[in-house]
Amino acid sequence: MALRVATSRAVAAASRRSAYAFVRQSNVVAPRCVPALSVSSPVLGNQTFPRNGSSSFMSTDSLEAVPPPAEKVVLPPMVYIAGEEMTHYASDLIVDHWIKPYFDTSAWEYFDLSCKARDESDDKVLSDAVEAGARIGAIFKEPTITPSASQVKEFGLSKAFGSPNGAMRRGWNGITISRDTIHIEGVELGYKNPVLFERHAVGGEYGAGWNEVGKGTLLTTYIPDDGSAPFVVDKRDLTDDHNVAVVYHNPYDNVADLAHLFFKRCLEANVTPYIVTKKTVFKWQEGFWATMKEIFDKEYKEDFLKAGLLERSGGELQHLISDAATMQLIRWTDGGFGMAAHNYDGDVSR
């Protein structure tokens, strides 16, 4: 289940319980300040909301007036990870007013990943949430805070906890973080046609180890599991008095899974695929592109050609440097494309 709150303005309006209502359509929760939509659901029944710039809106109280069903719909198990700030408040409104009265959520497992809860449990709540997510395989997560030094003092925390996202991705062997554009009939929000975005979700900077060091020599040594001889991956002399040494790796075993997911989604959405890396500078990213290209050529190219989806890319799967991809995201306002990006380059481009 995915709920997306469209704007912070809508959150503020919901908190004032003013003239906005949220309507579930195609897995999107959209603010009711947009032209009307016809909605059919077991909760709201068949309803049509005002169109053509009408100033009439449903209030949140109108939705609460809908009587609960005689028997709630039982929802399957899911891990619900709560965060904080405005999205947490908006999610509470949605769950309390529009989910719990109509659905049985007793199979959900709830974890509070607010800074205060992580501090009180010495971050055990994070490891418990990761374990539950791996066991159940269905997770909804609100945005969380990675506290800054000033927030550590403000919240009275015992220490600065790191981002929980890296631990989650490692624990769940995350293949991708998917982001799609939202399209509402009668409302132009940016792209005219769908845009899909996939970002490889494990390794990289989010899983980095680091320390502050002085002058000296830094060695990164690889010790194989098969008992063969260790070797030095990198050696460098540090001449500054103050340095930060950072070490990370990019796991590539599941890139093939990402490729299949991405190309199938692009075919279903009728969009042109592109692969995004910074491999001209970061040579280690070449393997990501090579795997994606090999799978595309062997298993998907013919289908894309038949669908006419490679005309804009010269009949081939194209690679984009992350800098160029960022510019195309601004230029290609017609949409109709998908991008699959190497880990951190996905952060830059999205």
C-alpha cells in the first residue's frame, strides 16, 4: 500500500481541518483543491466532485460522516514505520480517520523511528523494524529525521543517530527505490506523460564506514572468503593534519533483478528506458551499465522496438551521465521516459 500526500500546503490544510479532502484514486492521495474526480470505492461509494474551477469542496468532516461498514475489511500483515514532523501528522490523520474506521489493521506491526524513540531504545527499535520488514516483506515508511548536531541538543538525545535508511536497505537487500510521477485527470502537474525513476538501493555512501584521521598511510585491504591471498585495493598517503577517511562498496549481485524490474515497468508504462551513471569518472560503475545493457539486448530490445519506444533514443538503450540526466529531467517536459540510476547518482538526478 502506498499513500502519497501531494503537497505541504495540503498537510497544513488538513491540520486546520479546512476545505480539503483527500480522495484515494489509483494509489494516490490527492488534495481536494483540484478539479473534480469521479470516485467509486467501498468507503465513499459512487461520488462525483466539482469540476471546472468550482469553489465547492468536500470538508474532512464530510468524509468522517460516512458510516463505518458493518464489518471491517481485514488488511494483510504490514510493517508500519512512523517518523516525525508534518508527514507524520498527516499520516496519522489519514490512518485514524480514513483507514482504521473501515479496515482491520491488527496484523500491522508498528515501529516508532522518531529520534526520541530511537534514543530511548538505543536504536533497538531500528533493528527490530528491519527484522520485521525482512520477515513480512511489506513495509510502509514515513520520512524520518537524521538529527544534526543542533537537533541532538534540541531533542535532548544521547548521541547523533545515523540515517536508518542504509540499515533498512542492507537488511532487506533493497533492489530499487522507485519514484513515479503522479497524474490526475484534468490537472497538469508537470510532465504530460508518465516518468519512472529507479535507483539502486544498496551500498554506496549510505553504507559507508568513516573516521577522522591525521597524517599517515591509509590502506584498504580485501581478504577473500575462499582463502586466497589478500590484496590491497587502495593505498594512499595522507599529508594533511585533518582528514576524513571514507570506505564503502557497491554490491552488484541484484543489479540483474533491478534490470528486469525496470525494463518490465517501462514496457507496461509505454516509456523509453535510459540508464544513468557517472561511469566516465567513477570507473567502478561500468559494471552496472554493462549488466543493464546485456540484459536489455538479450531479453527486452525486440519488445521495445516493436512498441516503437526506442525511436527517441536512436534504436538502442542509451546511457546518460548523471549531470546530463538531471538537465533532461528539466527539458523533457513531455515525459514518456524512465531512468534507472546507479546508487548515489539516483539521489542527484531525482
